[in-house]
Amino acid sequence: MAEVKVISVRLKEELFEKVKFVSNKIRRSNNWVIREVLENYLEDLYDFEEAKRILLDKTDKIVSHEQAKREILSD
């Protein structure tokens, strides 16, 4: 199992109440809810940044939609 690190976070009251509400509704701990939210958000953010990097890569070959369809469907 991967090493687990502990972090302390200060939350505004409104956000803390949302975390508590959700954790009570799904019967999970506050820590679990916060970890899940962070993992999902960071995964989406990482994917977005990776897509942006690829789109801005001047050396990356750009093909039209029609050409991509031909290449994919030619198999």
C-alpha cells in the first residue's frame, strides 16, 4: 500500500458544513469525502492540463476530422 501523508486544511464554515452533510448522507468520514473530491478534481485538472499541453505542441501533427475517421476506420 502507498504511504499515506497527513495534511491539515482550513475550510470556511459553509464548505465544512457541505462536507459534513455529504459525509453523513453517504455514511462516510469527512476525510473520505475530502480525499475523493481531491482525487477526482486533481485527475480532471491533470487531464485538462495534459490536453492543453498536447494542443499547444507545435510539433504535434494535426489531422482533419475526415482524415482521422479514414485512418481509424481503415483497419
